[in-house]
Amino acid sequence: LLYTIKFEGGMNRSLQHAGHDHPPHQLNEKEQKWLEEQETWRKEHEGHDVMHAEMLLILFGALFVSQILLILWKQKHARSYNVVSLTGLWVIPFLVSCYHGYWRFVGVWVLFTIVTSYVIKLARCKPLGGKTPRLVYKWFQFTYNASYGFGIMSYIIMMCVLFGLHLLFVESPEPFVDLCIVLFFYGGYFGVLGRDLSELCAEEMASTIGYYEKDSISSRSLEENICAVCGQSTASAKDASDAEPAYKLSCGHVYPFNAIILKFFTSIYVTV
């Protein structure tokens, strides 16, 4: 009943005003200027939707082709690919941080670069020092542990923010989110960089002191009781002239400690 009354009342009012002519709304100067600007903008951008679609297709095509070229480059010239990619990974973030003034990252990067450069220099020395493999292993093991720890801390902090535990300290979650992002970036960046550099150092040391050549078949002959990885004697530590201990694996092969380091120290970065 109420709906019927309202409907009929509205219809009656509409019929009463049907014969009246209302004057058109006069636009003021501000509204007229806004309409003119909108019309001008529409004419200037007419047909841009097609251009934007073409740009998107070109972007997808460029990404697809570039990935194919990178894969072919890595397959045909792996050494140059590794050098260029590692150099870009090492230098470009530093330059971007200097440009934008991210001095905290610049300081950490400089410290990491100084220590890593010294370790790489030791790994490339000929003849190789007896303690160099262990020193290289310890440094990259520390880099891996630190990167892994940063990743775990970042995950824990993010979970605490999602569950609202940050309210125990501050109301705004922004400081904790910023810390989470920083830890995640530091862990991922230095973890990947340390992994690539550890592979480079392992290859250099293996080709320097072992029966292995990077670019050709080794011309050295393997004598009895000599490790094929590091070139040291596989005799026990009591009989060997040096103090480097030797270990016998479950398969029966005997390797000095340096050889075990050279063989396995890059495998710890597989999970990064």
C-alpha cells in the first residue's frame, strides 16, 4: 500500500511538471574551462590505446627474445656470460645505491668487497698456500650463514607483523616492515653473490693445485697415494710430512681435508 501511494504520488508530480519547460543549466566559467581542458586532452590522446597495446606487445616480445639470447649466450660462451653477469651483479647495485644515497648498503658493500677481494687474491695465488682452501671455505661459509640468518629473521618479523605482535612495541608496522625488507634484500643479494664467487674461487684453486685443467686435459700423471683433487699425499697425518689431516670416506677413498673443502664447499649454496 505504501509503495503504491509513493508510486502514484511520484507519477502525479511527474505529470504535473511534464508541461513545464525548465531553463538549461548555465555553466560558470570554471566548469566551462574544465570541459574545454577535457576535450583538448581527449583530442590529444585520441588513438593512444592502440599505441599502448603495441608497446605492450613489443615489451613482451623483447622479454621473450632476450631470454632466448641469454640462454644461447650461456650455452655457447659460458665463461664470458658468467663474467659479465657476475660483474653486473656486483657493481650495478653499488652504483644505484650511490646515486640514490643508500649509504648503509654502500658501507656494507665496500666491507664485503674488501674482504672478498682479499680472499679471491689468495685463491688465485700460485703456488697456493696450504691454509688458503680452509680460509676461503670459512669466509664463504660465514657469508652463507649470515644470508640464511637474514632470510629467517625477515620471515619471522613479517609473520609477527601479520599477527599484530608489533602492537606490543609500536602502533605503526612500518618500522618492522622496513626492517623485514632490508634483511630480505641483504640476505638474498649477498647470498647469491657469495655463491657465484665461491664457485669461481673453487675452480681457480682446483685448477692450481689439483690434477684438473679448466680448458684442457691435464698433462700431469697421478702417482700412487696422491690426491687427484689437491695433489697432496693421501697418507695418514702421522706419516705425512705436513700437518694436514686425511680422512677415509665410506667408499674407501682417502682425501686430505683441503681436498674435501675444494670438492664440497660450493654445495652449501644450493639452497640460496
